[in-house]
Amino acid sequence: MQGFISSSRAPTYTLQNFLAATSKKIYRVADQNLTISFSNGSVLAPLDDIPVSISFPTDRFRFHTHEDFQAHRGLRGDLYDVVGHLRLVNGQSLIDRPVLDEAEVISTRRILVHLQSKDGPVTKLYLWDQAAKDFYKKFTSSEDTPTILLVTTVNPKVIAGNLALSSMASSRVFIDKDIQPTIDYFRWLVSNPEIAKRVNADEVTRSETMKIGQIYAYIKQENAKEASFDCIATIDDVKRDSTWYYIGCSGCQTKATRGSSSLMCAKCGKTNVSGVAKYLAKISVYDKNDQAVFVLLGDAGSELTGKHAAELVNNYFEANQDLGAGHQMPVPQALINTIGQTHKFRVKVSKLNLTGKIQAITVTKIVSPEVLPPVPTPTEISHDVEDEVALPSAIVIDGSGFKADDADGSTSSRDESRKAKRPKHGKYNLCHSFHTC
């Protein structure tokens, strides 16, 4: 049995004849070095008259800095507590109260928030299972939009190269004025409005929709950071010259490597793991002005096709049992059928994009089906075309001051291979540069 009962939530007892052992170093939730265990001879008796000399703190939290979380990420060691002010809830800004879908919370079993501490950067915090349910109940039942969040015993992990915090079974969730630490933080936030507006982000997350050209312009910025954006684009083709899936570790989803007799996972450190097929498909997409290569990763592929990669791969090899172990399944019809579809994609600009090692942009979520804005007719094009094709300035969430400059980000400044493909059945064949028509 594992749980947490604070001193104010149950009677006080005396315990005799118990066992004590050195606490395990893995996933520790307290600073104590000893773990007390019951035995057959243990005697637990209520203490009605508590001596004045005995006192217990109502709550005790272990808050640590962002640097501490960084140092302990992925080590499966101490589980610390975190408190901060909310920046995003499931990708939604707190400027307008975020709307949480109960059915989605139940099906996905999680809520993703972006949390900023007093002196640290914005950090992703994944709330799972009971923690997600508790947050949903507190957030939706609160009269005012909650701004302060405290979560106990979070696990620091590495996701996509960045620090992320994840709730555990022992985690408890508090908001705004639930307990004294959140009350104190709320008062600090109210008394420091300028600091509260400042955002220090290791990773930028924007809910605004950006065009392909704007995303590439952002990548070129000198101070650009890893970022997530929404982008509306139409699927032009599915790349068939590369494998559309990978075999990942069933535990952490990292790509598994084949050993002499089993699959191994370098991240988990296990030499015999169960493999599961995951999407890693390249698709060619375009919008009104530009084209790009997107990579469908993991669940994003399932959201697009309605089929899990594991299901498609298993069905294929069951129907073709004579194929060798090293055979790769060709691109399935479920992916090919998406050609011509327009969607709002949630895309991730990674360190590999920022360093120029790869140009393909990873899709992490299919937000919704969309329709591209109509292509203007020649009579609708303004004579002052420079204003029409100039890339608009971008709003910054991380305060770094980046501006999507049209000189760097306009379509005419990129090489010819990035020119947009027009819809093959469209009415107009609009030239890539209006000046050359």
C-alpha cells in the first residue's frame, strides 16, 4: 500500500515493534533515510492525549530550483514538489479562460500545462491519471481562472531533449488559495505584476497559427529556441523512399535497437524489450506560398489516418508471413489516402532544425481539419505587392524579442527547392514571385 496522509487528516497513533530499513534511493518522496514497515508483532494504538512537546507540521513540501530538476532529470531519484504560475493549459493561453474537454482528459489520461516558477524558465508539466482528474475538477469548478499550481512528488524527465516534469501516483494537486504555499505565491504574483508578465522559456510554445514561411523565418533567427507552432497546410504527397515507421520500446517509445537475439533500449537500459511500431512518416505539404516536409511522429500519425502503426504493420505481416524478418512494410493505403487533405498541424522546431542538420519539421499533433485560405485572383492582387508578400512580424511568447523579418523569411529569399507546389486542380497558377509573372 502506498499513499500520503498529512498530520491533520487522521488521528495520531503510537507504533511499537516495527521494522526499519534504509530508504531506497529510487523515487524518494521524503528526506528521511529510513523506511518504517509493519510486522506481525506491530502494535498500533491511538494517542488521545498528545503531549505539548509533540507537534507535526500540517504540510511539508520539498521545493527545489529549476537547476535541481535539471541535475536530477532521468535519474529516477528524489521526487520533489513544484509551484509556479500557469502559462498554458493544454496549449491554451490564460488570456481567455482555457476550455478543458472532460472526455479528452479521460481518454488521454493527461493534461499538459506550461508552468513558470519565480526565478526559473517555463517548464512543461504533464499531469497523469488522478492528478489530471484532480486538476480538471479544481480548474473547471473555480470561479476565477486559476493561475497558481502546486504539484507534489513530480518526476523530472527528458522529453525531446528538454526538461519536463511528470506527475506520479503519489502526486497531489493544489491551486491558488488551497494551501499556504499557493496563497503565498498568489500574493507574490499580485504584488509583482511586471515580473508576472515576463516569460523565460527554454522552449517556446505558441497557440497562434503560423504559415510555413513564418516557421522557416523563425528558424533563421539568431536567438531562436526550440518551439511548437500550429500550421495549416495541405498534404501533397507521402514520401515512399524512406521507412514510414520505426520499432520503439513499448515503455519509453524510444527507437529500439536489434541485438543478437532480442530488442534493446538504450534509454531504459534494458536488453530485452517489447517492440511496438510507431509512425515516422515523411509527408510533403504546402500552403498558399511555400512547401515543406513534415514528419509524422507517433500518435500524430494515428490521429491523421485513424489507424495505429502497430495495427497496420501487424495486419501486413500476418497477410504476408513468407516475408523475411528484415522486410520493411511499404507505405500503407491509409497514409496515401491522406494526400489532398488539409489540416492544422502542431509542429515542433527542434535543435536539429535550428542547427541546420535537418529541414524536415516534426508533427506532434493533428489539431483539426482545415481549409487553406483561397488563392487570390490576378485582379485581387494589389499593385503594391511588396506589402502583400512581406512576412508579418511575429508575436513573442518567450520575451526574446524575435521578429520574423520579411527580408530573411520571404519566400523569394529561400532556394528554389522550397517553392510551393500549387494545387494540381486549382483554378489559378499564381507565380512564385509576383514580379516575374
